Amino acid sequence: MESYYMLALSRLGFFRVAEMRVLLDKAGSAKALFEHKDDLRQMFPECNQSVVSLFQQGDEALKRAEQEMEFAAKHNIRCLTLGCDDYPKRLENCEDAPLVLFYMGNADLNKLRVVSVVGTRRCTQYGRDVTERFVREMSELCPDVLITSGLAYGIDVVAHRMALECGLQTVGVLAHGLDTIYPAAHRNTAKQMLGQGGLLTEFFQQTKADRMNFLRRNRIVAGMADATLVVESAYRGGSLSTARIANEYNREVFAVPGRIGDEASEGCNKLIARNRAQIFTDAQDLVEAMGWNADQKLAKARNQGIQPDLFPTLSADGQKVVNVLKGSNDLQINILSVQAGINIPELSSLLFDLEMEGIVKTLPGGVYHLVR
């Protein structure tokens, strides 16, 4: 029942997500907000009058939510509401995360490693080759990685198709409802992805793929991933907005350099020159920069029978991590990085050591848990 009210709240406050999240936290549930839609100012005196006015359309929003739930049930679509177990936890920590996501597919959106690959729709052969090589190398270095993109022409669909070919799960984040596929030319690829990944959107059915929707969907592409790779982008390319948002979310951004003067590489070169992205040369660089090679070291150490130290002496940074997890256990690395004040590459290496010592362990979704 709460899902029903969350859908209605999402519909009502689609362009005021952050404010709706504040109200939701104070009220305790979406249902409570609708039950008190006529006396919100009495409950929350600080509530903006324009937000109060939105709730006068509450009945229409509830009706639309009911229609959407019927459509979802008919087409095997899952409604992932903020706070539910299957909602992408990385994205959930972003203040403007959608209240509801509509999802078709079989991929775990909280996989241990998630990389978004974005780029121009008018990609060159160079961009195509780099994307294919990256995905192929990632399938060897991190075979459980989830590749996300936007199912658009160019770099997006190249990344999706290569992931399918390499046996990786891949999720397309759409700028419209799940009642259609845009562009139609990618319909067969989208069908394949349903069995080896999935399709994800915040938009209700019958929502057209308008330009503004693509800009909104970029925050989901950036927010649900650990890192974003920009392969090719014009000087004012749409992929730069995804990179900007990823920077704002304190996520790692990588960019593929190109020749000076090449239109398709101007955006990437600008990101690198302005220190908005790390330079990308190959997948191994990204894996090492993210600290993901610690997984390989850990597996090797375990195979060699190395036992955790039962009485470790913690370093100063190690103690910071333990203290943060004591206060709020089960955190993803990007949140842990912010709270502990340690950059992600150093933190990844530190977490590897702590796991070897039996102090922390990794849970599904890239979450770190304090064992003792």
C-alpha cells in the first residue's frame, strides 16, 4: 500500500524531489502525507505554500498511481521505491534521487561494482574501438561488474552490445516510460538486455523522450554507479552533464583523451584539462584507480591460505574507518570515503587490509560491514 502512495507522491512532486524527501522524512510515510494533504501547514508550518498547493491535486495523482501499478503488474515491471531493498543504494544517497524507479530485468542494481559508460551519439571509430576494448577488458578484470548507460545512439549502445557479447550484465537508463523503446532501432538490444541486465526509468508510461528528460535521466546514470567513463563528447556534449553530476555526487570520473581539434574529443579533453576527470588509457588503470584490484589480491591471499590477524594494530586511518562503521554500519565506499575523509583509492586498499584482518567484510551492493 505504501508503494501506491509513493507513486502518487513521485507524480505530484516530480520536479521537487528534494522537498518531497524532506516532507517524507518528517511524516514517516507517503501515506501519512496524503492523509493530511488538507492540513499540511498545520503539521509542517515551515512547508512551502507552493508545495502545499501541489497536494490539492492529490486525488488525480493517486488515480494516476493506480493506473501505473496496474500497468506495472501487467508487464512484469517492478516499482522500486526509495528505501526498499532493491532500490539502487548508491543512488539513494543522492538528495535528488527519484522517489520511484520502474525496472524490468534480472540484474542486481546493487552489484559490488557498477560503471556507467557515456559518450556522444555521433561516435567515431576510435570511440567505438575504445568502448569495446574497455568492456572486453572489464569482463576479464572484474567479471561481475555491471555496465550502465542510456541506450542512446553512439557510445551508449556500443557499450550495451559489447557487454552482452562479453557476458556482462548491462542496464539501460531510459528517458521515457517502459511502454516504448527509444530509439526504436535499439529494440532488439533492449530485449536482450532484459535477460542479461535490464531497463530502468523514473518516468511513468506515456512519457515521451523529450530533451529535458534526457538531462534528468543523466543523474540516475551518474548516481547509480561507482564511476563514470566518458568516451567521446563534443565541447558542449550531453555527456558532460553526466560527468558534472558524477563530480557533484563525489563519484570518480574518467575521460578518454583525443587529438586536439577533434570535435568528438573536445569535451573529454576539457574534463581532463580542468581536473574534472582522470585520464583513461585502459581498463586496468580504472580498476587500479578504483582500488578494485584488491578483490583479486584478496582472492589470491585466501587461496594461499593466509589467515586474518585476530589482534590487529589499527593505523590512524584504519581507526577512522572503524569509528565511522561503528556509528553507522553497512556503508558503501563512496559514503564511507566522505565520512572518513579518505579518498577512494586509498580507502579501497585500506578496506582490503581490514578485510584480511577480519575486521570488515563486503556485503552485496558494495556495502562494507564492521564484523567486530
